[in-house]
Amino acid sequence: MTAVHVPGTPVIEDGRLVSTSPATGAEAGRVPVASVADVEATVARARAAAPWWAGLGFTGRRERLLRWRAVLAKRIEELAELVHVEGGKPVPDAIVEIVTAVEHVDWAARNARRVLGPRRMRSRLVLAEFSAHLEYQPHGVIGVIGPWNYPVFTPIGSVAYALAAGNTVVLKPSEYTPAVGQWLVDTFAEVVGEQPVFSAVHGLGDVGAALCRSGVDKVAFTGSTATGRKVMAACAESLTPVLIEAGGKDAMIVDADADLDAAADAAVWGALTNAGQTCIGIERVYAVEPVFDAFVDKVVQRADRLTVGADGADIGPITMPSQLDVIRRHIDDALARGGRAVLGGAEAVQPPYVRPTVLVDVPEDSAAVREETFGPTLTINRVRDADEAVTLANALPYGLGGSVFGRRRAVAVARRLRSGMASVNSALTFAGMSTLPFGGVGDSGFGRIHGEDGLREFARAKAITRRRARSLLPAMTFDRTDADVARLVKVVKMMYGR
Ligand code: NDP
């Protein structure tokens, strides 16, 4: 990379990764770039720290994690400002992101023992002479690879749960947001200074690839589907398990009995918050014919009011300059194929900004409907009924989240969406519900962060049986007699043969 600055595009200068504001080009942070040897050394230190961190037990880790949560909460404005400068995100959006992350740290810390701790399981009649014990033990070192669009919420969705489960963590933040990643590591070190329990390695994609090959015990990747495939391939070499949180093309369905004002509010928020750079952002709406026109009008009215700009605006710049070409291509393609822009359009792309764009009657095979746009754009297409909406919503390889507005059938429709999550009469709200698992299906990935499943994702089940009495029906021994086996046959027929 050269030092010619396109605002927002990171550069490497004298072995340091320099991140800049996509709005102003101002420097946001400067961190050392890790070599392969540095990545390996960081993982080795994290591995050496793992027994100490695991040894603190659930209580010790809970106490430390709650102290970190308090630091995040107390310094929320400082972190929001850094997120704003480095990624261009409006400060209020950054605040909402951090609030959600703080809630996840709190829940993971408080619930790890209940979900993962040792417990007795029931014995069944067949092995009644044994007691059964289950616990979830940490993997060791977790490698977390994060994207730039939610540089606090997204890594913390893995990091907090992995730490609560007793693992140490090495984070590779996106090259676009290294300063935020380092801030998280530095503040954690303020409450856990004894050992490198949570550390970061910085650089471009090759540093992420090196982390996959470094011998970590599991990789939690959040990013694009294309990179997810590479991460999985790299991890396959060493049979390192992976969690993949990838892209999406989430749909909202607006049924005939929906509250249209609420639906329009949620569609505009879900599509345009963070300039549409949201994995679970609403990118498509299917509204049933009777409410279509009224709904579109309400969306346009609301979206048209939003301000676009560097500071104090509703919509900030596009964080990754190269994404502007993708957004422009999707808008152009939709219009060329007969779609109509009822707000914005081709001229909405004014680097580094994109003005809100609402496209209607867009062909289902166009890029704007099929591919992740990651910009402040929304397609709204009309459908006969909710059934057709579900068919179209489910027609893509992606399956991350989704939203349904309606009364009578809304929950039933939400259950039929081929996605890991859905919100009824709201948008994106499942992401902040720390009791619920978060993750996708198909091209959106697999595995779950958040909630009980998210804690278990970062631990392995350890099953133990313990003899508590002599076996009345000895089976698992060569000392068994023919009579024992005959009795076994009799019992199994009696118990299961009916
Ligand atoms: P990328 O896939 O480009 O990058 C994600 C991370 O992977 C970055 O840290 C990147 O480093 C790193 N990386 C790049 N190449 C490799 C490699 N070969 N091996 C290992 N790591 C590598 O995604 P973006 O950062 O552009 O994020 C946007 C995407 O993330 C969208 O598709 C969005 O939907 C998805 N996302 C999914 C979420 C979910 O929970 N499902 C949540 C948030 C976003 P570098 O930046 O240095 O290239």
C-alpha cells in the first residue's frame, strides 16, 4: 500500500497500520502490524495465560468481566467518539451499538456458570448404577476475526462469551477499525492486568489468515461470506473448528393488517441506520398489494427527512470507500431493469456519502435484490399475500435475520422465514436480546453467538459417568455370563419392544 490517502482507506506506514476517518481523512489510530511470527507469539502468550484465566473460575471471571462492563459503560462517550472518527458512524448510532455490547458482556458474565457449570444429569434405567455429570470446559484460545461495520458489538458478541466461558482471546480487528479493537483490549487490560487474557493482532487479511493457521483452538469469524469461505478453508488444514457469522440480505414483510407507520419507521431505521452497513440490515421489503402504496409513501416521507453528513447527521459516510462502487452498481442495475427510484437514485452516490435511496418494483433477479448492498438503499416490492412474500424472502442463499409487520399471522410468518432470527413489529431488535442466540443459515454462516447457545459455542461438552452401585445386569464386561446377556435381551424387549 502507498501513503496516498483516500479518506477512510487504511494505509501501512513504517510497519504501522494507520486508520483514517472516511469523512475527513483525519488519522484515527496507529497500531503496529503483526508478522506471522508476532501472531504466533501472541497466541502462545494467550495459551500460557489460559490456565490462569480458566483457574479464576466462573466467579472470578464474572467479577472481572463486570468490572470491564463498568469501564465500557463509564467511558461510553469516549468509545463512541472513537467509533465515529474511525468508521464515520454517527455518534448516537455508536452509543446504541455500545449499549448493546455492554448488555452482552453483562449477560455473558452473569450466566456462564448456570449455562456451562458442572451439573448432574439424570441416569436412565439401562445404566441406573451410574451417575451422569456434565460440564462445558473452555477450548483454550479463541481467535476472533471482526468486521468494521460494528467494531464494538460484533467482536464483543464473540469475545465476551468466549472469555466468560474461560477461554483467552486473540482478536484481529478489521483493518478499517484497528483503533477501536485496540481500545477494547487496552480497557480489558485495566481490569485484568496480570496476564494477556485478551489481546489483539493488527494488519490486513493476511494477519487474519495467519491467526487461522496459528493453532488457536477455535476461530470465530464475522465478515463477508467470501472471506468466511477462505477462513474455513484455512482452518480445515488443522481441523480448527470455526464459527461463521457472514453477510445477509434480510427482508421485511409487511402484511395487510400491519401498523403502517410503525412498519415504515422500522423499515427506514433497519435499512438506513449506520448508512445501511448492517449485516442484519433490512435491504428488501415485501409489502402486500392493499397496503403497498401507502407504505411506500410513509417510507419515502420518513427517509427524505434524514440528514447526511460528517457530524451530527443521521447518516454518515460509507466506511469502506470501495463499497461505493457496489452501491452504485446495485442502484444502476435496478433502474436499468425497470425498477423506479422513489427517493434518491443514481445521483444519490456522492462519495463518501450515499443519500437514502428507495427503489420500487425492482426485478427479483437484479443485484439490488439478490446481493448484499451494504448501503442506505432499500427495495420495496409488491406481493399478493404473505405467502408470496415468504417465498421471495426465502429465495436467496443468505438467511441471517428478518422482520415481519402484521397482527394475526405475523409470528407464524416469522417462523417460516429461512433465517436464524426474526423480529415481529420491529427491526433488528433480536441483536440486543442477550438471552437469544444470534447467527444465520446458508450463506449467512453457522454457529451462534449470544445467549446460552453463544456461551456453549465457546466451550466443549465434557461428559462423565461415575459408578454408584454394582451392575445388576453386567453388560460392559467380559465377565458377563450367557445368563446375563439373556436377561439383557429380556429387559430390552420388555422396555422398548412394545
Ligand atoms: P470481510 O470479510 O472483508 O473482513 C472480515 C474480517 O476478515 C476482517 O478483519 C478482514 O481483515 C479479515 N480477513 C480478510 N481476509 C482474510 C483471510 N483471508 N483470512 C482471514 N481473515 C481475513 O468483511 P468486512 O470487514 O467488509 O465486513 C462486512 C461483512 O461482514 C458484510 O458481509 C456483513 O454482512 C458481515 N457481517 C456479518 C455479521 C454477522 O453477525 N453475521 C455482523 C457484521 C457484519 P481486513 O479488514 O484487514 O481485510
